[in-house]
Amino acid sequence: MFELLLIIYLVPVIIILSLLWRLVLWLVRNVLRLAGWLLKKVCVLVWKGLLLLVGIFLGRCCVNRPPDSR
């Protein structure tokens, strides 16, 4: 009788724990995917910003020269 009551109690608990475990794994997977995507986008934006700054710097150096030094 004790085993039957234990099984009746544990089956819903095991089902709920398995569903919670699947939810946790799904959340972790999506958070890691989002973090990777954000890191990639940030690196691309930083690289484009550096290229823009270098372009602006080189453009100002070439434009600000006196006419006889070209």
C-alpha cells in the first residue's frame, strides 16, 4: 500500500520537474543564443565605428593641408 501511495505522489512530481527542467534548458539555450547574437552585433558596430573614425581622421588630415603641400 505504501508503494502505491508513493508512486501516486511521485508521478505528478516527476512530470512537473521534467517540464520545469525542459523550460530551464530552453531558457538557457535561448539566452546563450541571444548573448551570441548581441556580441556579434556589438563587434560589427564597434568595427564599423572604428573604420568611420579612421576615415574621418584621414579625411580631415588630407583636407586641412595647405594648397602648396599637395
